[in-house]
Amino acid sequence: MARIRTIKPEAFVSESLAAVSLTAERTFFGLLTQADDQGRHRDHAAIIAGQLWVLRPEHAPGDVEQDLAQLADAGLICRYKGPGDKRYLHIVTWRQHQKINRPSASRLPTCPHHDALTRTAPGADAPATGVGITETAPQPHGALGEGSGRIREPEVKSATDDEAPGQSDFLEPSVRQPKGLSEGAVAPHGPDLGPRIMDLGDTPSGGASAPAPHAVSAKQLIAEYAAACAHRPPKDVLGHLGHEVRKLLGEDIAPAHVRAGLERHRAKGLHPSTLPSLVHEAMNAAPTEPIVHRAWTNPADVEAAYGGDL
């Protein structure tokens, strides 16, 4: 959830910011508004591009990844891994420049390189076991936490939810057996915790129960896609497409619509993240008028039809 943040005048004469490109500087200022109250955010170029560059489609996720690399080299952000090999980042000088009134507890893991030195500072997370995720108060089964947007019921979890695109060879079925939400899925209660923060890496289930498995699996659809290509696509492309297909099937989108979106994607050669838009286009395309073929006949008035040219 975006927030109002502070940008100091001296930011524009900062030597660290002057060492990066203008687009990287804009990405850095945008991250200030998107990071949680502890200065943390998911390290995912596609997510950040969708938040900060949505009206500038020419600045694609690949360009945002270059921005993040420049910011990390300049020491402005720190990139680290959390549970399940998910990637996160935090703004290194956050507590020096952002004074948060009644900061919310972060739901993202702490940085192993910097947060260990600042856990005793005001607004810092309390030490937690494991990888440093703040513990949450237990809730009864089936209860909906305020602002959580999720219900503690069995959910469907995609095979690639906890791994980056391209890390799976589609050896698992598209839908796993339902299981309970992991600890920390519901935001803690309390008047002093401020707005709740949802991990951008999670996909809300959207209901109290998991949808029934489809007869057609994501593995089968991706196999059809690869077979229709003149040359087999790279592994990362197939992995990213498989992740998107699993999400669409999890939303109960008909396999025929997903297959039509994949055909459009193969014809246009776009980024895998555009697959939901192509499926939407295929689902809601306006029907075309059928072409009616009529047998040719001689005109009744030859003079009027040919103007005396015959």
C-alpha cells in the first residue's frame, strides 16, 4: 500500500544518487512510497514496474532490474533472500530520513546484513525466531483478520509460488492438495499497528474454499504451447508462463480461454507477464460478422452495371 513519504532537498545534491541513472533515481524515489514502515519491499522487478512505471510501458521489468542493480551498487538499497528463496530489499538509510508516526510492524523478513544492528531502534522489529519474520497472534480457524483480505481456510497453492520463474520443469500437477494457510497469513490485531501490509508475493485465494481442479493442467497447456513453437522457448520463459497459467486456472478461468491467450502470446512474442491481458482479450473479444458467400450472377441491367465498357 503506497504511503506519503519525505524527500529532503539535499537528495538532489546527493553524490550517491548522482552515481545512478535518472530512471534508477526515479525508481528509488518511487520505492520510498511503496516500502513498508520499516523500509522493506519485495525485490521483484515486474511488481515494482507495475507499481511505479505502469504509465510508462517502455520502461519494462528488465529496465527496472537494471535500476535496482545500480541502486544496490551505489549502496542505496540492500537486496537479500528470505524464506522459500523469495527476494526482498530494503532502503539502507531509511531510519535516517523517514520518521514514521506509530510505524506498523513489518510482515517481510529482516535484512541479515543491516537489521541485526538496528533492532533496538524505535520502530524496529522485535527479534523473532528463524529468519526474522515478526510473529503474529493466533486466530481461530475460519476467522477473517481485519485488513487481511484472506480467510483461514484450505487454499490452492501454485507449484511456483515459492520460487522464481524458470525453476520448475512442470513435474507437479497444476493444483496441489488443499492445505492450511502458513503462519503469518493473517495480519496481527491491535490499535497501534497501523495499516495492514500484504506480502506482494502472495496471491489471495479470493474465497473460503479452493476451486476444483481443472481437467486440463498447466503442464499440458505449456506442453501444447512449446510444441506449437518453431523453436523451443527458453526454460525461464516456459517457467514464467507456467506460473501465470497456474494462477489463471486457480481463478477458475476456462482452459479454452487460457489456451486462446497462449496462442495470442505465441503469435505476438510478448513478455510472459502479459498472458493475463491476452486471456482477457480472448475472453471478451467482440464476435466478428460471418462472411456470406453468394454465387455470382449477371446483372439485370448490363448498361447500368458496366457503363458501356463492354
